[in-house]
Amino acid sequence: MSVSVGNPSLARAVSRLVAALLALGAFAAHAQLPAKPAAAPTPPPSWQQGRSAEQEKSTLHPFAIHVTGKPAKELPVDKLKVPAGFKVEVWVDGVPAARSLALGDKGTVFVGNRQAKNVYAIVDRGGKREVKTVLKGLDTPNGVAFRKGTLYVAERHRITRYDGIEDRLDNPPEGKVVIDNLDPSKAPGHFWKFLALGPDGKLYFNIGAPGNIVMPNYMQASISRVDPKSGTLENVAMGVRNTVGFDWHPQTKQLWFTEHGRDWLGDNSPSDELNVVTRKGQHFGYPYCHQGDTLDPEFGKNRSCAEFTPPALKLGAHVAPIGMRFYSGKMFPAEYRNNIFIALRGSWNRTIKQGYNVTRVSFDDQGKPKMQPFLTGFLVDEKADPPMWGRPSDVLVMRDGSLLVSDDHNGIIYRVSYGKK
Amino acid sequence: MVAAALSFFAACAALAAEEVPRKAEPCVVCHGPGGNSTDPGMPSLAGQPAQFISMQLYMFREGNRKDPQMSPMASSLSNADMNELAAYFSRQKPAVSSHKTAPENAATGRRLAERHYCVQCHGPALMGQQHIPRLAGQQREYLRTQLRGFKASTRFDMDGNMTSAAQLLSDADIEILADYLSGLDGPAPSTR
């Protein structure tokens, strides 16, 4: 504040008055000041967020993967089961944290992961498979997608492209950024991304909710797409807590996706979901409504489930559906055509564990989906800690029609085939 | 005669303890015999969950976690080496902690460990589980350095939970926690 007055005594009076007013103002401000607020408490670990008071003593916890992997020979892989006529075998081991799978034009299988920094490439030479580390030093490179010679990788914060990589796996090209700044907050939460190329040539990816059950911001809890040519970004689906697997129906070209429901609502609630996007921008309920019919005890108070798109199929509580692909191959029997295979990587958030298998979803004459286990044997003891020795995390249909299944817990990829092959 | 008897007993004790695999020989130079460190800045590995050890080795090799001593040590290890080292050290019996928590820090330390959710992941007795380290009886200076690193967001963090938890710790809290945790005794070796 500056006061400009010619007369010195008047100036003194004015300055005293100003000082008095300031003091009064300061006093008034002080009088209105609340008691010093208590420091905000430390938040609970992200996986515990949303527990009720009764669940405070719960011993349920997520299971950590063996990031260094386990050799298949140390594991009960002979306990894996597939329907009659099918065969399951270890395709390759020693692929640390193997999760998302993408198939190159020339048959290279690219493997992304959530916990490591590398992207791996598996080259099959006459039945002998070699694991190459093709990209290093990335941040949560979970998403991998391939089309027309280009590998796209979704990290925590950006998507990059590697043109012509399949011809130079030992000397990969520098990545070119397609889109950046997808994770400005750098906070705990569902920050790893699944990536796939749509029939429209655009890159589709998730931005998960920043916690178990919290209000997402405008770009979180969504499926978005970016045009790799123009860089234009759009929302495709909202209210999606976290999806880390999606694919397009080979005939209808509609986008189907798996979604993880929230934790800590009990052993049997809510169900994880299989969803289909029939209109761009649809809202699938999170955090207000779960499984299409269950309002959230906190966020659902002023909402109705009728406002949101319900799931096409309930997959079971806490089963953690990850990768899903439509079966477009020709090796399996005809009734498997256009079925969906889903890798169930959970459950942990229920006292009696379920899931830990690859589930088949088929459709009846009315197009109604139904599910049945397809590849089982990972779950050993539903009450044990841990209850399983392996965790299916993605599926990939190969050109010969066989199905690859990644297991990030052990860093192994299995192959399911049918008939003599 | 006495010396001979003593060396006989020492030999018996050495036979009873598991032989140090060749791969672990460089580790025990700093981390102590059987992974029981006697250096306040050097973490004990004995009785740590195997998944914690293998994951940290992996993160050192991959450059996620950085340390002038450990990064080069891990750089030549294969994943199988890491699994083997993790299995060996997780089998070793943790020594009874030689650190004595200051009496005034015992109850405060426990309160801090509960208020800041340490016990939720590291377990009620701070013994660790899966990929989450045992804190009970760990070297104090090492604990202090890690907590300061998490607070400064410079320490590798798998999922952000430790960085998030450390933000509200004051420097004094970190001192108390390190003092409290370091003085905790693990379970009797026979239950391990």
C-alpha cells in the first residue's frame, strides 16, 4: 500500500489511521481463523482404499508376481487342463512379467509388462524360441500393439511407435512419440495401460481410475483413442474403473472390453464385467454403479443404475479379467468361431478364491453370452495364501489358430492347440 | 587345549550353518555372514522374503533402483542367479537385533507405524511378506536412508505407495521410526 499526501502531519495521521485499520483487519482476520487444522492423515496403501471399518483387520491382500520369473520345470504345468481334443504346453519361459501380447506381421510375438522396464520379442525358429529384449528403460510398458510393420507401446505416460522394428530386432529403431502426458499426476492407482488398434486404425487405450473407489477426473476411468496420423484424442467410453483387455467383434466391429470392479464390497460383490460399446461416449457406471445394478454405498447415493450402461456379462466377483480376444482362428472346432477367450488373473479380494483360468464366452442364438472355464489348473487351494501357482494375463490368437496365454506371475507363455497340431 | 576346543566348536557351528553358495560370497562381504549385517548402513538380508530380494536385485539390474555399490553388483546377475540368491538369504535365520530402541521411542514408534500404515503392508509385526521387506530388526541407518529417499521421491517405488506414505513423515518421525523398527526382534528362529 502506498499513501501520497503533501502535508506531513496529515500524512502522519493518515498513516496512523491506515496502521489502525490494518491492525483491525488483521485482528478480524485472526478472529475468523479456525484453529490450526490437523495435518491430513497419510492415505492407506492404494489397494486398501475403500475398506469398511469392519474390514480393517482383513488379511486379504494382492499377490505379487515373481518378477524374475520361474522356470517351467519348477512348476506343476502338467496340472493344466483343457477340454478334450485340446492340448496345452509351455511355449516359452524366461519372459519376465509377461503380460500383454501382440503379433508381428512376420510372426514375432511382442510382450509388454507392468513391473519391468523392457519389451520382449519372441522369435520362433522352427519350434525353437528365442527371447530378445528389444526395448529397454521404459516406464510400465504394459501396452503393445502391432500393425503394418509398426510396434506401438503404451507406457504409463505416453504411446510411442517403432517403425520397421521386426526387421531389426537386434538394433531397434528409436521410438517416436504418438501422444504424451497421459499421466500428469504420477500418483498410485491404475496407471498401466492396455493398447490395441481398432478397425478404424486408431490406438485405443485405458486410463484407469486413480484408486479403488475414488472420483476420477475428466480423463480417468475411461477408454480413449488417438489417431496416430493426426494425434487427435477422443473419449470412447467413460465410467470404466479399469480395463486392461479389449478387442473388436470380427463381424459387428463393436468394441468389447473387460473391466475390473471395485474391491472391498464383500466376497460376492461386485462382479467384474464384460462390456460392449454400442455408442461412443457411453458411461459404464464407475464410481456410481457397479455391475449394472449395484449402487456404490458412497458415490451412488444420488444416482440410479438406470443412468449407466450395464455389462453384457457378469464374470464373477474379483476374478480380475485381463486380456480378451475374439477367436478368429480356424484350428479350433467351428463352435469356437467368434467366441471370446478371457484371461482371469484374480481373485485376491475374497476369502474363498476363484478365477485363475482362461474362460471361454460363447453366444447363443439370441446373441446372449455365457461363460465356461477353458484352461484351468492354476488354482490349487482356494483358501491358501497364495492359492495359485500361475496367473493367466493375456491371450493371443496365432496365425495357425492356436492360442497363446501369458502368465506374468512366472514369466511363461503357454500354447493351446487343437487336433494333431 | 582350550583353543583347540574352541576351534572344534567353531567348526561344528560352521558345519551346522548352511554353506554359503559361491554366488552369495560377494554379498556377504557387505551384508554380513548369512546376510546378517553388522554395518548400520547396510541392510540385513537374512530372513527377508525371497520375492523381496529377487525383485530388488532385478530392479537394481534394470536401473529402476540405483545404488553406487549395488547397481554394478546386480548388473551381471541372471534372473536364475537372483532367484537362487533370494532363496538362500530368505532361508537364513535373522540374528537377534543388536539395536536397542530408545525407551521414549518404543510407544511413539508403534503409533507412527500404525498411523502411517506401515503395518498394513509390512505386516502387524513388520516381518514383511511376498515382495514387501521385513523391517523388524533392520539396520537403523539403512531404514532412515530409505525413508528419506521415499520422502524425496528419489527411492525406487514399485507402485507409489511408499512415496505416498512417506510424504507426511517429518524428519523427526523418520528418526523415531528407524529407531523403533531397528530394535524390533523377529520371531524366535525356530518358528522361522
